[in-house]
Amino acid sequence: MGNKFTCMSKKDTKNVGIGSRSKRGNLSKRRSSMDEELLHKQALAMAIHQHQLSQRFDNGSMSRRLGSTSSRRRADPFATTNAKPLPEYLENIKTKKFVLVHGEGFGAWCWYKSIALLEESGLLPVALDLAGCGIDTTDAKNVTTLAEYSKPLIDFLQNLPEEDKVILVGHSSGGACISYALEHLPDKISKAVYLCGTMIADRQRPFDVFAEEVRCFVLVQRGSAELFSPESKSLIYGNGKDNPPTGFMFEKQHLQGLYFNHSPTKDVDLAMVSMRPIPLGPMMEKLSLSAEKYGTGRRFYVQTLDDNALSPDVQEKLVRENHPEGILKIKGSDHCPFFSKPQALHKILLEIAQIA
């Protein structure tokens, strides 16, 4: 995983250039622009690397995109010649294939630490970009339904070898996508793990879980709760102001306090240049979940106990109302434990994998 991600310090920028104040100002602006461009390049390189990891076909080709529906042959995307042997304590697990599903605004890139740790343990992880996310080329304004948003995940599961099952891990609003997958392809999913995720009931919307939490946070931060009003700078009108908003993007000054209150600076920097607008349609859609399909799935919930985006109280309410098979907790984690507590998250994923 050896991508090095760095950011210039204030000390470095202070020592650049001598001469008039205007020259120093111009040099500072130029350096700031160069630093931002470097961050973008590094984030893109990491995203491309993660995308390649998610396209492991047995012929080694990276040319086929995820979700290929070729009827002639179903290649195994987990096939790799570099797989490590399982340690003795993991030899008896039934499912060693993990599919990691990001939350709102993120992409496959956010799982880079978890992928490295799972691979080191001899497991087989794949991280996906949902539609309009990461380096998926879909314009977010055209992603209007949960079916469209989840299509890369559904296509991926449908194209697995017939006997394969996976452990699905859904972060944040990615929980709605793994619920959708449980409803449509329950036979492909061994276990579903909701990582501070939107594990909601039939006819509920993912948006409703976050709305009040975020309003309260913004009210405390700036004395106003206009985040979701028509005048909000966070709303995106991809089809023009005369039409309903198509997306949403938190302002940068809110992101760190909401999502990354314990995350390392390098990961916050990565997120700031890599996150994309959140398609609103899928977040506003009511899920349709049945007892016969979704209800038969094995669901586990991982709570993050210092989370400002989805507070422990809200997570506790989701667990109380939706009855997962197992509940696990990560102390000292913000809303992104793959950044702030990767080892603790890894330990929990291994624990869930070992449950018979």
C-alpha cells in the first residue's frame, strides 16, 4: 500500500521566498496551489490503486470494468496469485471474501488501511465505488435512485461465481446499499456489517437518520441550522436552480468536526480532495425490505463511540429498533474508523468473520 501522502507544513511555506511583501504573497499563493495540485495527484493515484484492487480478474486484465455481465464466463474478482495463507486461528472461517462499501461522499479509496490489514491476515478484500463516487465516471446528478446508486455493488455480486458468498461491510449511508443488496441478493451475502451505518427499517429513508444530527451540529458551530434550506451553499442544483436539488456536499469547515474529529491529518487531507457530492435521490428514497429476504440476513452493527455525524445515541436507537445479530463497539472512534481506529476495526472484522 506504500502510497506516501504528505502536506506542506506552515513552517515550510514561511521559509519560501524573500523580497517584497507582494512577492512573498504571490509565492505563497503559488506554493499553496502547487500543494493542492500535489494532494489531488496523490489522492487520484491512491484511488486508482484501490480501483485496480477492486478489479482482480483471474486473467490479470484491468480493462474490464466492475459489474461486467458477460454470460460466457464468470471470472473471480478475488483471484490473486499473491494471497497470503490464513493464520491458524482463521483457518476455520467459512467466508474470507470481504466487499467494502463506502458511505456518502467517499469512494473505494477510503478503505486503503483496511484492505492492507485484511490482506495481511490472508483474507480477500475488494472495495467498490458506488455510482457517481470515487473514480466512477457517472455524473452524480444522474444518480436518482437507490437502485442506480447501488448498481456497481449489485452487478459485482451477480457476477461472482455461483457458489461464492461474501461478507459485506457498509459504512454510514452505505448501510442502505447493503440492505438493498440483502433484499435483492440474500444468497450471495454471508454476513452484513453496518459500520456506524444506516441500518433502517422498511419504508424508512437513509436521509432521516442524519438530518437532525447534522442540523444540531451546524447550529452549535455557527448559530444557524439552515444547512438543508433552499439557500444552503451545501445543496447542489445539477439541473438548474429552477429544479429540485440533485446533490449535497458538506462545506469543508464542517467536515472535520462531523466526520474526522479523531482522524490523522494525512487522511483528512486525502478526504478533502477526494470526496465528491452526495446524490440526494438515493438518500431520500424509502427502502423496501421484506422479512422473507432482508429479514433472513445475518446483520452485525459496529458502533463508533465518539461520532459527531451519527451520535452513539442515534446508533443505539438504530440497534434497538432493528435487532442485529451482533453489536460491537469501537471506543474513541469518529465517524471514520477506517482512518481513526483501523486496527480496532480490523480486529472486529476478524471477530465477525469467525462467528459460525
